[in-house]
Amino acid sequence: MKLFHENIYAVINGCARSSGNINPNTRIILNDYDLHYVIEGEGVLIFDNDKVHLRQHDAIILHPGQHFYVKNLSAHFDRYYIHFDLYHTAKRRLYDQRNCDPPPPKLIKEPFHPASKNFSNHPDFPQMLAAIIREFHDFPAPARLFRTNVLLNNFIQRFLNCTSHVSENHIHKTNAHLRKLIGQARMYLEQYYHKKINIRTLSSRLGLSTNYFINIFKDINGKTPYDFLQNIRIENAKIMLIEGSKSIQSIAVENGFGNQQHFSSYFKRCTGLTPGKYSACISNQYQILNSDFL
């Protein structure tokens, strides 16, 4: 299922921090999607006829209909968990300004792929999940739904960005050393997207020619390094625009754009709207979507 799509919308049902076992005699049957992220320790998650060992910074998403229980393998096995539904809002773009009534959202219950990943190289993920849980419990509805679902959808998008891997054919075509170098480049772009980055300099540091680096990076990640970098900047800028706490000039600078004019021009090319209009339209659409599930 391709979830990295503007018409897929996640709606939170519940979340918490947990450190206990789930009795195998009382297996839980999921009615929604279930995200687990390990904060500390080690354990095993048994679901259907399979099991996954989970260690610090591992995350897994289970899908509706699965049976599961959790067993601790260490003295402390702390984890965040989030229950959420996924809806397909067909023909309803988040920035759609037509006056016609959109069709009702359609509940999705398909398997989530990829399902698990270690995120030790993404230190901001625990903070993102902690913020989701804090927003959910500290704010009353409907403000809680709006703010929490914005953060949840951003996290799922980041999850998918980080778990988009090369296909099996590409894995065989690209040797382990090159994959390691490209992985380092990807981590660098994800960590320093807010700074001025020169692709030629980056490729030189990796010991690769610029053209070869660009071709291998695209072969593995599906985007050129420049497009990958700009995508991170734009997606992060979208969230900052929705939160509405900073000026467009500040958002531009904090996301690595030289100035507001450059940012606004590139943002409009990607979304069809200026940052200001996007902020107004997206906030209105999120509130409309949240009202569908109240």
C-alpha cells in the first residue's frame, strides 16, 4: 500500500507510554493500526504466526486484524504506542478550494509496508512521538485532534521517508560499500538540511565524482540528492506553516533557503500555492477533515 500520498490521512485513537507485558493468554486483536517505538530495553512482539525482537529505537507498525502480545526481555522495556486509523480521502486534495461536497472518507485496513525499522540514526523521533502523546493528553478536543493529527501525519511521512529502500534488483546491483556511502549521504542531508549544502562538496567527501554520486543516490533513493534535500525542507516547512508560530521569513531561513523569495518561489512550484495561502488552506482542510471524525 502506498501511504506516502496526500489523500491518505491518519487519525489518532489513543496513545501512551508503556513498560509492561501483555499476557499471551489475553492476546489483543487490533481494530486499528498500532505503532510501537522502543525507548529503552529489549522485548519481543509476537503477532499472528510471527515474532519480532525489538531493541532501543526500533519501531513497528501492526495493521488491523492482527493478534499480538508483548514480552519483556530486559528489566526495563519502555515504549511509546499509538493507535490510529487511516482514511483515504479520495478526490479531496488538502488544498482543494472547490465548493462541491467531497465524498466521505474511506477507512483503510490494509497491511502497512514497510512494517519495521531501527531509527537509532534519527534522534528526533522519540521527541516527535513524545510530542504527539503530550498534545493528545494535554489539549481538549477539537484542538487536540487538530494538533495531534498534524504531528501524527508528519511522523508517518517521516517514517515512510526513512524506510523507503532500494528494490531487491538495485540491492544486487549496488555493492555494500556504495550503499554505506549513500546511506551516510542520506543521513547527512536529513541532519543538516537547514544548512547550506553543496552536492559537489558532499560527493567529494565521499570520494565519488559528482555525476556518479547523483546517479547512484537516485538509483537507491528514487530521487537525486538535490530533490531529496529539497523534499525534506519543503515537508518540514509545511509543518511549521501549519503550526503557525513562526514567520515565513523565519521558516525559510530555518529550512536552508537563502531568503523568503527563493523559498516562496520553490514552495509554490511544489504545492501550487504560496506559503501564506498554503497555511490558510491546509489549516482549514485539516479542521474539516477532523470534523468528519468527531
